[in-house]
Amino acid sequence: MAARTRRGGDVSVSLRLETVAISAGRPAPVPDGPLNAPITPASALHAGGASGYARDGHPPWQALEEVIGALEGGHALALSSGMAAATAAISLFPAHPAVVAPEVAYMDVRRSLLRLQDQGRAQVRLVDVTDSEAVIAACDGADVLWLESPTNPLLGIADLPRLCAFARERDILCVVDNTLATPLLQRPLTLGADVVVHSATKAMGGHSDLLLGATVVRHRQHHNALHEAREMGGATPGALETYLCLRGLRTLPLRLERSQANAAVLAQRLSEHPEVHEVRYPGLSSHPQHDRARATLAGAGFMLRARRGPLARPPAGPRSHQATRIGSDPAMARCGPAGTTQPLRHHCPIIKGKPGQPRRRGTLYENGAAQTACLLKGIPQDPPGEDSRRRALYGAPD
């Protein structure tokens, strides 16, 4: 996949996205100058520039925004977290909008949208975004279409080319959370989306050491409005976080390649395991949107879900308790954000309800499920027998 960018300040050339991730956002080449944008912790800036105060804009952010913008094909803005990015995108909504949103999506985004409805400030129509006909029907009279694909945590695949084009034709503001796919697997702006949202805490940063978010837009007026939302809301990123995220982006192509390979191997092995009832991974033919994923994504991604069957029993022996927990080796016990070099594993309902609060309409629960992000931990590619399979699933014997 190629992107348009500029090199040398004057020549426009077509570069592969992997090259953009490495080469964009570099300081101007001057003798004895740094190859990387330096960390610049500063709040007060000398007068005479575009900002004067760091909350209005800070040059160290621009390198990161240049890379993310080039990867997505739009104007990027760095914010303090993924939820800050989502909140800024929500600020683009018109007054009292009708919002079509996924019934299964990142929990806190979903909560934020439903809170608008509870406050009488929006009408939210929750829909299965993998059902394109249902989404299109729900968009009748809608002002905003919020999409997420792959969805978090069920890994459903929406028909983004069709839905983004539909929203554009109907002049519906289209927002796509592209966190789990990353711009290396899909670029929603090229499909017609107006706003792309990222939690850069996850795959972009990649090392479980930062909180950061980003928005990317096609139109300059949206970028200006988001910039004002960041400034007035105080959702500015830190100098260290932007530096770490930019460093993480340099290795995103390699990390994504390895994590997808690991995910494919683990998904296949889990699907063959007698205690596993269901495995959801877009790269498996058993995934309900497998063909759509092959047609719309450049890869199957690094996330998978597995669920033990209701009749499953843990194997007997001293490791029986551990064996009930998929991927229960010591490395997997130290969980990090999805898409980072530290493997992630959840054993919890897919959407948590708050204690003491009534269950909301559309809240889903799926007990016994494990959600795993497969990253750089090595997985043997061709196990010779059952012993190797069990080592990959449960860790080395005590």
C-alpha cells in the first residue's frame, strides 16, 4: 500500500506506508543536527511564532502528527489519550444529533455516546455494524455515523467501503475508530470517512509506556475545530509521550507483521483444541466476516478471541488450574494495551457493567471468553506433536 508524501521539501513521490512510518516526521537535515525530533518539555514559548504557549501548539507534536497524517492520508492532531481523541470527535457533532453507532464497540466510547442521550443532547441508535443493511436503515435521518472495524472486542468487520461511501453521499458525518486495524491495514479517509480516531496508546505507541490519542481528518475546517477542542479542553499531549509514540511508530510495520503471524498460528491451534468452543479471528475461514476482511483489510490483525465450551473440563494434574486459562504462561500474565509488545489477555465479560447500575439496553455479556493480542512473543510455527501444542497454549511445564 502506498501513500503520497513529500521528501526534500519539494519533490512529491509515492512511498510505501512502511517507508512513510520510518522516514516522515524527521527534522530538517542540517550538519550535526539530530535524526529524530528531540524531547522538548516546555510550556512558555518565545513570542512571534504561531503559538506562544504550548497548549496552543508545540513543534514536537508536529513530527508525530506529520507521520500519522501521512499514514492515514489526512490532517492529524495528537491528543492526550484515545478517549480525548474520541471526545474531540464528538465535539464535531451538530446540536441534538441522531447518531448511529455500534452496539458492540470500545466500552468508554459507547458510554460517552449513551451519556449524551441520557442528557437529552443526542439520539443514539445502536446497531450491528457488520450488518450493512441494518446500518443503512438506521441512518435514515441521521446526522452522524460512528463506525469501528474491527470492533472491540468481538472483532466484527464492517463493510467500510460501502458504509463510508453511503455516509458521504448522504452528507452524514462519518467517524471511524481505526485503532485495531491501524492505517497499515485500512485507511478510512480514502474510503470517504470524514474523521478517523486512534488510541495511539495501543499499536501505534506499541510499548505499554504512554497514553496518547489522535484524530485525522480530510477537511481543514474539521481539523481547525478539533484543534480548538484540544486547546479549550486542555487535552494536549506531553512531550515525552509524543516522542515515545513517534519512536513506536517507526517499528509499527515490523511489529504488526510479526503479531499477525503469531495471531494466525495461535488462532488455528486454538480452533483445533478440544476445550475451545469458539475462536474469533478475521483470518480464520470460520469468522463470520472472513471474506469481507480479506476484501477490505490488508491483513487479519493482531487480536483474537477464544471461548471455552460449556462442557469443557480442565485437564487433571498439577497444572489443571493454569490449563483452564488460555495462554497462561508467565509472559501472558503481565497484560499491556492491545497492540503493544507486551501480550494482552482478558478473562472478563466483553462489556463490563458498573456495580450497582442497571444493565443498559444492548449491553452484552460473554462469560468464559479470553481476548488476546498476539505480539512479539515467539510461537513455534510447526509443532511436531501434542506436547508442543500444549506448551504454546499453557506455557512450559513446571
